[in-house]
Amino acid sequence: MTTLKPGSMLLGTTRPAELRAWYIKALAPEFSGDGPIDLGGFLLVIDGRDDVEAKNNEPGRVIMNFHVDDFDAVETQLKAAGVEWISVADRESGKFGTFADPDGNYLQIIMWKKND
């Protein structure tokens, strides 16, 4: 049996141009061009849809996580992009920062604690 490897994610929205601009500014400031946004080999496809609400009413249902080596540097980058922070917490397993996109979808940066 083959284990599947995630390659892309479709994010449906009522305002694709605005959401796309936000994702590029916050997560991929060096990205240019059309099509899927390359997030380190994982592709984010943002598509206009009429079967979703303007705001996500259950943002905790699916959260896109980004594993980082330098939490403070990434937090600074995201603050400069104007992200809406939900929480930043030190936990037993690492440091977690949860923030929201303009549609209310949650994302997280995680710096896992190293097991020595």
C-alpha cells in the first residue's frame, strides 16, 4: 500500500484576489506570477467559490500548520504583514502561534521542541 504525500490544498473563498494577495504578503513575499502559490514545495490554490460563506464559521476545523526553526523571526515577519493573531503559547511539545487569514481561517506556526 502506498502512503500518499500531500502536494496542494484548495482554499475556497468569496474574494480570491484579496485572499491571494494576503497569502503572498504573509507567507510567500518572494512569490510572483500566476497559478498556485508555492509554499516550499506545497502548493496553495485559491479559488473563487459561491458555495462558501465570506467568513469561516468553524475556523478550528482545519488548520494549516507551518513548522519553523526560528519562531521569533517568523512571528516578526507575520506581524509586519499585519496578521490577526489568535494566540501564541509555549506548550510541552513546542511553541505555537495561531493566526487568521481575512476569511477567518486559522493557520499556525509551530517550533517543535528538540528531543535531546
